[in-house]
Amino acid sequence: MARRLLSGMMNYSDTSISAIAPFLSLENVRKTYPGVVALDGFSMEVRPGEVIGLVGENGAGKSTLMKILGGVTTPDTGTITVDGTAHKGLSVEGSLGSGIAFVHQELNLFENLDVAANIFFGREPLRAGPFKLVDRARLRTMVAPLLKRVGANFSADTQVADLSLAQQQMVEIAKALSIKARLVILDEPTSSLPIAETDKLLDVIKGLKADGISVIFISHRLHEVERVADRVVVLRDGMLAGTLGKRDINHDQMVKLMIGRMLKEREKASEAARAPGAVALAAKAVRTPAYPGRPVDLDVRRGEILGLAGLVGSGRTELARVFFGIDGCLGGTLELDGTPLALASAADAVAHGIFLVPEDRKLTGILLDLSIAQNISLPNLPAHAKRSLVSAGAETATAEKQKKNLGIKAPSVQTRTGTLSGGNQQKVVLGKWLAMNPKVMILDEPTRGIDIGAKAEIYGLMRALADAGVAVLMISSDMEEVIGVSDRIAVMHEGQISGILDKEQFSQENVLLLAVGKQPK
Amino acid sequence: MSKKDLGLLILILVVGAIVAIINPRFLLPINLANTSNLIGLFGILSIGQAFVIITGGIELSVGSLVALLGTLFIDFIAVRELDWPLAFVLIIALGAIIGLVHGWLITRLKLQPFVVTLCGLLIYRGVARFYTADGTAGFAFGQNFPELEFLTAGRSWGVPNSFFALIVIAIVMWVVLHRSVFGRYLYAIGKNEEAAKYSGIRTGRIVMAAYVICGVLTALSAIYFAMYTRSISPASHGQFYELYAIAAAVLGGFSLRGGEGSLVGVILGTVLLQELQNLVNLLGIPSSLNFAVMGGVILIGVLVDQQWGVFRARRRMIDASRKTVAGAAAE
């Protein structure tokens, strides 16, 4: 009751907040793993009703911090004070019990169950009697207010499989609320969300804040952090690199703290207007399995980076799958350098020099159990073999070259790719294609989940490819990236190209308008 | 040879030593020759199975195929009086075709390997029994095929030729699995078929080839089994052999999820299984307990292997943390 009153009183002027005892505070927390200091004397506070943006490059210690807060691991030294009680470390039950809830980047929902069943999974209200039957009526009345609080536009008996990613995230948040959470930790919640859905999620965060619930918002998308955070905590190399108050939160400051210096310049396409090259890959009235009724026309030219924007589900990945021969064309034709192209499999596309860096790195991009060298040689293995016996020497030579070229950070090319960071894994995916001769390079969300330093390197590589005459098609949901990197932007809406923007028409507004099927200004 | 294989080899030697101490007849040439003959027969069968398991598939019909192809082989040479080399080629070709059909159903029509080969298990057994009208296929009195008998059931320097056949096949298949482009593709597909496909591998063809290899080796072992028993009652011949083959692969370190295992492993797995069979006979354990002993040993083997993995991971962590502590102290 008192807490409710408190949160009602708070009007988020900085002074009134700091007067209130923090819900959570970490003091001088240190955690080491064999060979690594993951957190080193880290301290922070979270006050009730405060939204903290937590940023840092991959490997800065964010995941360790999350593990400590979730009770999965205990710190070596330091204290964690939750709601006035000091602990040496939390247990999973202790963390849950004190009202700390997580919404992970990878959603943990049962797609085959409905929303209500997911929210109260394992805690279902039961009917009286020996059979432990679920009391569905009561379950529904329990779920309804939770869904209302997260602003859900779907009902409690919808199958999770039928929900969009943002809606699924709402279910996760409702689940967090159902345990009477006082601190909700969102780990990269927007990394797979399209622009419009991201706005909804940010609104939900504001709603939580208004209810006096604290939020830790972890994201690589700094402009979103800018929009919702009251305070930004920056981690670097396991230490607190700095804290930014509401007024000081801006992109450049965050980046500066994250990497310890200013980026030389924001990645931009070179200023000189490029003479458009010849059309390399052309889609003429191509119909994809996802939108069989909507033909797509698209030209990708040599020497350009064509950005492909649009909402998730607008058919961009499906189009890429057709270009790469994974899915068949249901109609229309593909042309490569003006000659018709029939692709029965990805192997055909690879043989024609059409390569794809897929969206899901771990599932389709690389084989985590194979070494860097084995991954890089895989698409071109016969060239690394004599009389169809694999030559380890040839493999190593190719891999070493790519490792040096791309700056893959690993002890050796025999290292298992599963042990590499996301950015280095992505470089291995790029390396396996660069070792061959790309004509058309398709990159689907190439920088998702990759830290800022590696992002800039990948942008540089794409530009170098384009400069070498390769046609580059980049699918991206990151607005800054699409506008910053592309030479032209094609926008998809419900399976069709709703418009193509030239450099002078580039703006977030125009991309968004096309993405929802309206005309640009 | 990996550490896993080495562990298995040591286990085989230890069990062998114990059996030899309790019952010295274990080391009699006749016993060793018999056991190595069985190792040869089951080894060929198990290598075929291993190629399918490495892709993450399974082939349940091999036991029934051993019955059907064995029956046909004897029928071809004893009743229809075909030249045995011709019959041999026909049977191998039939094995290849059956493997191709299985592979086609699995990769093109997207049926599950378990389902396809379970149906095969039922169908081939039924066809074999129908073909002989539930009778027994065998040779007439006085029928002899000296060359064929020498190659299959004969011995050189006291060692069964089937064992030599296994060694030759094992060497060839070792190169194919561990050194060739095809072998690398098999591992890649077993680890992650989607990623292999996105790397431009024609995964369907490779998986199909694995089933063809399994079919060919099954056909070969069917001929060996037929010439070993010389008479086949299709209702029981080869029953549960698919499980022996799968068990040998699992003991040898193959994962049923695919992408893991070595050729040396599957051979050692076969050896251990046959050693256990022999142990049951020699130690006077009631033969009704045969399967129970095998099941128990496989379970223990898999358990030890898994726990060993956990133990090693933990020790690596402790070693590494000691190093950091020592490093910090030095500073």
C-alpha cells in the first residue's frame, strides 16, 4: 500500500527520486571466471519507478551482471542490497521472490500453448478435487488485467505461435508482472523488432514506470535508450565506465563511454555520387511462397549497397531466400547479368556467385561445432581437396587469409566458432563467402547483436565489396544502419516493394511511410 | 585414435582379461576365430548404420534386409542356379536401390527416417517370409561354391576371411568418413543440416548417398550372414540386428542427434558387443540374460562417457582458475 502511494507521489524530478531508498543496489561487485575478470568493483543503484538504460559492448560484463541479478551465479565479493536487505549473492528463488523478473532476448514461450497458459505456466489455478484440473475460468480472469497493463491487443486464448514478435514480448512482460515484479530487466528486447513494434514496446516500458516498477533496459540500439531511459549506466571491461543523467543522455556520449573514445565519424556512405553500375541481379515479377499473390520487381546493381527496409514479416527474408535458392520462385523470373537464372537450391546460387549472410547466424550462418577453417572452406570444399580428399593445409591457408583480412579475433583458425563472440562469428560467415568470388552478396540483418566496433568493421567490408563491383543487398530493421550505409533504399510492405528511395530522399520518415504502405514526401 | 576410442579399447582388453582368467577357453583359437568372424559380419553391418546415424538419421530395416537379401541370395544361387558373382552383384545392387528409395523418401518427401525404416523393417520381413512361403531357404545336399565359401566363410592363416573383409572395408570407409569431402559434408549435415544447406551443400544428395552406402554394406553383410548360417528361416534370421548395429555405433561414441562419432569407435563398439556375447556363453550366464547384459553394459558405458565429459569440463575450469590465482599472486 505504502509503495503504491510512493509511486503515485513520484513525479520524477531528479531530486525527489534520489531521496527515495533504492530498490536495488550493487556495491563493489566483483566476479571472475577462469582467466577473465567479468565484473570489477561494479556499483549501481536502481530506484523504484526508474528506467535504467544499460549499455556496453559485447563482453563488457552485461551478461555476468544479469546472471548475478537472476541468481544464476554469485559474485566473488561485494554486496547486493534488494529492498533494504543486504545479500552476498542471490539465488534464483531469492531473485524471483524479491520481485526481479527477466525478459530475455530469446523468448522463452511455448508456441503451442495459448497466452494464458504461458503466463501462468506451472502456477495455474487448480480446481478443487484430486485430479488437479486447471481452472480455466479463473485463469482467464487472472490474465486479463495483466494483458491490459501491457496494452495487449490480443486475447488470452490466442496461440503464441500466432502472435508477432512484439506481441510475444508483451506476453513475456505480462509473465514478469504476474509474479508481482518490482524490477523488470529487458535484455535486448528490440533487437528483433521492426520500427513500429518497437514503439509499442517502449510505451509498455513507460507504463511500467508509471506503475512504480523499475526497469533495466539493455540495448545496442542507442536511440531507443535515449528515448526511454532516466539514467544510463555504461559498462566497459567489467567496470562502470560512467553514468549519464537524463539530460546528458545522447548517442555520442554513450558511444564515447562504451568504447572509451569518440568514433572517428559516424559511418556514412562516401559522399561522391556513384555512377550506378549495371544491373547484376534482377527480380521480375517474382512471387515468393510467403506472398504468392504479390509479385516483386527489384534490381540490384553492381557497386551499390541496396538497403532493403520494411517491417518484420513484410517478406524481406523470404525474398532473400528465393534469391539464394532456398525457396523456389512461384512465378516470375530472376536474372543475373541479364541472363535468366533458375535456382533449384542454395548450391546453384553459390555456383553463380550469389551468397547470403543469413539472419540467424547460429542456426543457418555457421556450424558452431566446426572450426573457423572448416566453416570457411565448407562452401568451396572441393577446391580445398585433392582427389576428393580434404587438404587441411589448403583449408588453413584460406582461413588464415580471411582471418587476417577480416581481423577475426581468435587464438587460431582451428578454434571452434561456437566459442567466438557474435561479431567474430559474423566475420567467419563473411569470410567463407569472401574466400570465393561474390557477384551478389545478400546480408540479412548483418549487424544484429553485434557490438559497435565490429559493426563499423562490417559496414566497411560491405562498402569495400561494393567498391570492388559486387552488388550488395542489405536487409536491415535498424533505421540508422539503413540510412547510414545504403546507396539506395528499397522498402517492402506486405510482400511488395512499396518504393525505392534515392540518396536525396533518405529520411526515417520516408522509410517508415513506405514501410506502412504510404507514399513518401 | 581419440581418447574416447582409447577408453573403449582399454575396456575391451580389461573385460577380455577378466573373462580369460575366469575361463581360459576364451583364448582358444577356435573361440577367437568364431568371435572374430561374428565381429566381421556385424562390423560391416554397423559401419553402414554409422553412416546413416552420422547424418542424424537411423536405419531400422537392416535386420529384415539381412533376412530378405540373404534369402534371395541363396535362392538365386541354390534354386535359380545363377552364377554366384552375378547373384552377388544383383544383391548388392538391390541393397543400393533400397537405400536410395529410403533416402529419397526421407530427403525428397520429407518423411522421418524412423518412420520410413520402421515400415521397411515390417515390409522386408513380410516379403522374405512370403517369398519362401514361410519355409527355410537353404542349399540342397552336396551343393558347393568353393570360391564363394572360401571368401565368405573360409579362413586364411586361421583368421576368418570375413574379418579381413571388415578390415579392408573399415580402412576404405575410414578414409571416406574422416578424410574425404563427402565425409566432411556428412559431419556438417549431422551437426546442423540447415547451416550446411546455407553453405551451398546439396544436403539431400549427401543424405541419400549415406542411405545407399548403408544399403550396400547391409547387402554385403547379408551375403556373409547367409553363407555363415547356410540356411535361412526368414521369420527369425537377422532379427534385432538393426539394434546390434545401432548399439555398436552408440557404444562407439556416435550421437543419435548426428554429427558425432568415428569409424574406429563403431568397430570397437562391435568388438565389445561380440565380446559380451561371448562372455555370456563362456561364464555360464543363462543365455536368456543375453540381451539384459548387453543393455546393462551399453547403459553403463554411455553413463560413464557422459559423466567423464562433465568431470573433464569441471577440471578444466578448476585448472584455469588456479592459473589466474597463481598469476594474481605473482603480481
